[in-house]
Amino acid sequence: MAWLLAALAAACAGWLFWHSRRAERIAATIERLAAGDWDARVGPLGGGRLGRLARSLDRLAEKVQSDIAQLRRSDAVRKDFTANVSHELRTPLAAIKAFAETLREGAADDAEHRMEFIAEIERNADRMTRLVDDLLTLSALDSDARPPAAEPVDLMRLAAEVTATLKPLAGRKELGLRLEPFRDIPAVRGDRGQLKQVLTNLLDNAIKFTPEKGLVRVSAACAEGRVTVAVQDTGIGIPAEDLPRIFERFYRVDKARSRELGGTGLGLAIVKHIAEAHHGGVAVESRPGEGSTFRVCLPV
């Protein structure tokens, strides 16, 4: 009988030691997590309540670590965005200030150059207005303050409106602006105003970056329950290394040329955001010197 009690006592002692070691591992991990070490994990502890507790703690730590990483990425994006906005606003503001000072210091009496300075002030003010308008649009899209409407949209009619609006801009460069018939293209459900902005941004870019006497085409196709609208140009094209970043905010292939043409660097980001809000997407194919084709895909 004595040997049985001794064996039972030894088993209890071993059980308590084993469980105390498991509890110590959990406690040590909790202390490391509390100190900010989000790489800390308990690791496998077998079955039972302590094992389930360890697994739950590890899952929680992974979730918190993932959330912290996301917050850091968001903070980096926010800081980068703020820096870009500041830079984009600083340039036209500096120009307006310089021309205003020149006029104040006597150029206002210089009939030959006065209107030239005033025109530059107006041009930079317009650039700031476009930038602020695009920032407000992105802010509304980001916050879901104005989710897309769900109304039937006739894309052929919409494309005809946009091409008619931009035809004078193309005419100044002697560009061909061709709207191909949208044959057997059903209506899509979406926000007419937002989809109009998508086509406007893509066509405006195509016209800006296509040399004189080039061609810009708009066409559409339908397959597998999705409509694809394509805007194709014979413009300067986009280098392959820039294609993955072309839809990023403020990303420009040729910064100087883009600013000279009045671009804000936000147009394609708006296109991507609106397409995705409509459960669709946007893609681009391009070769330098041969032109680009942007395709917006939308569900029927």
C-alpha cells in the first residue's frame, strides 16, 4: 500500500510540475506581449485547457501584430500622401506669389507683360482648383460618404457625351477622336456621374499624351457577364517598369510633362477607386512610342 501511495504522490508531483511549466510559459509570453514584444508566442502546449488557452493567446497575438503592421503601413501612406499634397500645392502657390509680387513691384504698368503674368496666375490657380477637386473626390470615395448609386447606365450614350465634351480639346491637336459603336452592350448598374468621371479621366489623359494628328479610340465588348470599355491611343506610351504603379496616387511617369499639361497625378487613382467600388477593375497595356490601352471592366 505504501508503494502505491508513493507512486501516486510521484505522479501528482509530475503532473503539477508539467502543468506549472506550461502555466509559466503562458505567463512569460503574456509578460513579453505586455512589454510590446508582439513576436512572442507560447507555441504548442498539447491538449487540455492550458493548451487551448495557449492557442487562443497565440492567435490573438498574431491578430494584434497584423493590425499593428496595417496601422504602420496606413500611417506611412498618410504621411507620404500629406507630403505629396504639400509639394503639389507649394509649386503653384510659389508661382502665384512670385507673379503677384512682380506685378506689385511695377510690372502692372508694363502693358507688354502684364497680361502674361496675370495669365500665369490664373493657370496656377486653376491647377490648384483641379487638385483640390480631385482630393475632395478621393476623400469622398475613401470614406464611403457617397456610395455609388445603382441605376441602369447606357455606356454608349455616356461615352458619346464624354467624347462630345472633349472633342474641342482633341481638335486643337488635330487628333482623331473615334467612338466605335457599342454593339450588343447591355446597360450596367452603377453611378452615372462616377462612371462619367472614369471615361472623362481616361479620355483626357489619352488626348494629353498623344502627339498631334494621332488617334484616340473608345470601344466596348461584353463577355461572361462583364462589359469592358477600352480607351486606346497612339500616344507616347508607358515604360514597363512604371506600369505596376500607374494607378498610385500622385505617381507620374514624366512629372515635368504631366504638370505642364495640367495633371494632378490623381486621375488614374480615381479611375481605379471608382471601378473597384462598382465591383469591377481597370487594367492597362502599353509600349513606349506605340500608345496605351486602358480597359475598365464592369459587371452587367
